[in-house]
Amino acid sequence: MVIRFALAKGRVAKKAIELLIALGYIFEEYSEKSRKLIFTDTTGTIEFFLVKSPDVPTYVEKGAADIGIVGKDVLLEHPAQVYELLNLNIGRCKMCVAGFEDRPLPYGKKMVVGTKYPTIAKNYFNAKNQLVDIIKINGSVELAPLIGLSDCIVDIVESGNTLKENGLVVLEEICDISSRMIVNQVSLKTKRELIDPIIRTFETQL
Amino acid sequence: MLLNSTIDGFENIQHQDYYSLEKIINKLTTLYRLYGYHQISTPTFETYDLYVGEDSIPSDDLFKLVNHQGKVLVLKPDATLPVTRMAAMNHPNADEVIKFAYQTNIYRNFSSPEMIKKEITQIGIEYFGNDSPECDGEVIGLAILSLLENGVKDVHIDLGHVGFINYLFEELALSSFEREMLFQYIENKNIDDIACFLKPLDLSAEAKAIIIKLPSLYGEPKAVLKEMKTLCLNENMAGVVEKIAEIYCHLEVMGLASYVSFDLGFTNQMNYYTDINFKGYINNWGEPVISGGRYNNLSEKFGIPRPACGFAIDLMKVIDYMEQENLLPMDTQKNHVIFYGYDDKSAAYDLANNLRAKGEITEVFMIKSDWGYHVISIRENPLYKNAEIYFLSQGKLCIVENDQYISLEAITFESEVN
């Protein structure tokens, strides 16, 4: 039996693979430039593949992967029936509302929000009883308020440099974000003898 | 031309799958019948009122429509509630034991993700009027047997009890918001967020330690029972431990205990279970295929207080698994296809009727072009994979074998040979 990992492409995957290698797993075929899709370790007990982050919960929920490593932002945006077993505390950042320092958010009036995270933005403003028009943007979200597309943005903020360079500031913090290890609900039970040690070693690495 | 006429979440069932589905349903209804369950059926529509106060099914997940009287109806989103109502209406004596089995489609208007199935083919049982561990054991046992009988060997049942957490939260006098948040975290086994959430709460360190252990209360039954015993804060919690230990003993007697493990992290956040609940899994199959439990307060809604326990199987998920593992019962019966000439019509129909009377699948077609063309068109049609082709022309019968026409005295078939 093989334990399959679905990793979100990008920073998180890099750190997760480093963690796996630190745990003693050897992936001979893996290099950052490799075009292979699935990598198996030399003992043949662990396999991982790289996918776009919103797909990680889907793969794990459906059981195509036993374990997934993905940011909390994705789990909030695309809720899935999975066990969220470990907070890996890597890829830490904050989900924030950002805009212009001298222009307070127009609460009580119609507010236009540009974001990659429509569900998170909607839930946040709904909880404040604020009606919002959400504009889903797939990249360079900071552009939206600069050219007058939206009043503010909802996005993850790590260092705040991109915001600063574009004259934007964090106006409100929504929540903390970090990478989570998620596990398929059936795999945790039916492959327990294999998954438990992996979780435990990850836990001790933290 | 009608294009784009498929609806997300709804599927056709192809003939091979339908054949398997029917065989499986037959096998299971026979199994339930042998245990004394009576097959029943309830309407496809229910009144919206039935589900309004039911937290277990969010109103947004219901397919609603309005009838000519202005009454709001829903497409049946669940089988248990209507079956419970039926038992309450037709069997007003609360002490009666009633065992019902059903096979039905249920409908959920899930908003996301798009590909999720909204029409779910279920088969299940409901056992009313018995609150004993033997009843729970029988229900869980039948859930396991339902899969075993169909050749699915890697069955795994996770048994929990919502009371353990509920009695604990009652003892700690948690607010409904706190309960809801904790339920959610426990369901997701999200220990880290539980710890963060508990930190500012005004609870003893001991209580917090117990709550943090709840998500890890799963696995080998005897080990879990031992761990649970150390966490009991009151008699009710101890009662839960005793009860599931008893059910486990019962399953040992039935010889099915090896399929069962425990998970006390199930909550009744999204269902009406009051007591034990369980999920059935198949190894290497990512989603649960069985869901069940005890719902002792549901019948009271219909004026008859009556304990009950049951489960439902998601049949199409089981079929998907069986297909992958080549476990599906296949339709291998041969068809006899008879082509006849214009003058041989009545002889062909007589011949066909004789064959059908013996249980043979028989079809007749008139010869309309050359024989070779007919042979090819049948051979190319996947629906006629098992077909035997005959020609009846000018009173002479012949069979097509390896592209040769061999004359026959009469059509013979396996059941006759044996």
C-alpha cells in the first residue's frame, strides 16, 4: 500500500518536500525542473504529486490522495470533507482587507471588493451585515483599487511589500493562515498503520 | 437539435450498471427479508413543513416546488423521516416492534461542487421500537453483511456515539456557539484550532485536556474504550462507554467485530442521531458508502415516542467500487436474433415464442438486404455482444458461425443441453 500526497504547487510544496526529505524519504527523480507528475520515494511507500492549490482538497476528499498539504486559505475558500489534522505552521501569513490608508472602507454603503477569495470575502462582510459586490480576480489583485475597479481587496498578506509598493495598507485582518496537513476521512481509518507514523514524524518536526 | 440538455448532478444509468443495480437490490432485499424487514415505499414528494424544523438538512439543500394548492413541496431529501412518519401513522402502538426496509432515490440540491451527485440511490433499513444493544448490533451487522454479500471484502465500520461529546459539553455548560465551533473542529479532527479556540475559554485545564483528546478517540475498539473510561466526567458519559462496549460484544457474537472500529469524534451536527452513529467504508475508496445510527427522538415529532435505529447505503458508490474491482454481476445471457424472409414470418414468430417460453431472449427482424450486411450490423452493436444470429429463409434455418452459414434442424441452447 502506498500513501499518496497531494501538494499545492509553489512555496508550500517546496517546504513540504523539504520536510519529507528531512524525514528520510528519498525522491531520486525529483528536481524542481522535472516535468514528471508523480514522484515515488525509493522505498516505494510514499508518492507525491503537485497540483494547483484549490485542487488539493478535492483530491483528498475524493480519496485520490490520502494526505494533502495546503494553505488554510484554500480550505476556507473551498471547504471539503477532510480531516484537518495538523497545523504545519509553514507558509504563515494573514488574510486581510487592504485599501488606501486615507480612504476608510465605505461601511453602510455599497462596497466593491476585488479578491481571489470570493467565499472568504463574502462570509467576512456578511458577518458584519455589509452588502458587497465581489469581483473575482485571478492575479495581481492589488491592481483593482489602483485603477478604480474596487474599493478594497481581500487577499493574503505575507510581508506587506507588494501592498506598500502600490501605496496600499492593511485595513482589517480577517484571520491567520498557515499550511495544514489534511487527510482523507477513510484513509485515516483504513490505512492507519501507515498514516499514523507519518503524522507523528511530521508532528515532531514542527 | 437539443444540446446542453444534461443537468449537473444527475446521471443516466447505463444498461450494464442497471442490470448490476437490480441484482444487488434483489440480493439485499432478500437479505433484509430474511431478518424480518418488510419492504415499503414512500412518495417522491414530501411537504416542506416536514423538513423546516430539521437542522440536519439545510433548507438550501432542498429541491422545492409549489403544487396547485400553493403548498410547498420538496423532493424527498432523505428516507428516514418519511419512513418514521409512515411507521408512526400506521402503527400507533408505541411498543410495537416494526422493521422496515426501503429502496429509493433521494434528492439534495447541493450548491457545490458542481459535479456532486444530487440524485442518490439508496437502500436501507429502519428498526423501530427496540432500544437494546442487540438491535444496534443487528443493524450494524446487516450494514456489514450488505457489503459482504456482494463480494466486497474490505469493509470497515466506524462506530461512534454522539452522547459522549454532548454529555461532556452539558457538564461543562458550553454555550451553543462554543458547542457549534467545537463540533466543527472535532468533526475535522482539527486539534490545533481546538487548542486555539479553547485558550481564552473559562474552563479548567482538565476539561480542556479532555476536549483536546476527543478527536483522537478513534481506532481499535478495546484501546478506545480504555481511553474513554479515563475521560468520563459524569455517569452519563460512563453509560455511553458501557453501551458501546455492549454493542461491540454483540458484534463479537455475530462474528463481525473484526470489521468494526470506533470513532468518538462523530457529532450530531448534521443529522438527527441521538445515540450511536456509524459510517461504513470500503478500503481504498475515498468516501463513506454507508451511514446510520440511532435516532430515538425523531418519531416523537409524529406523536409516537419510539426508539429507532437504521442505516442507508449509497448504492451507486458501491457499484462504482465494484466496477473498479470487477465484482459486478454481469449480464451474460445469450440473445437469439432471428432474421426471417418475407414468407417465413409466421414460422419465425412461432419459433421465437417457443424460445421465449423457455426463458431465452429472442428477437426477430425481417431480412431487408443481403445477409452479410445484417450480420455485420449486429456484430458491431455493443448491445448485441452475446447474440447468436440465425436466418430463417424459405423454410430453412441456419446459424451464423465464423462468418459461415450452417444449416440447423432446430435452435438448441445451454439450458436444454444440460
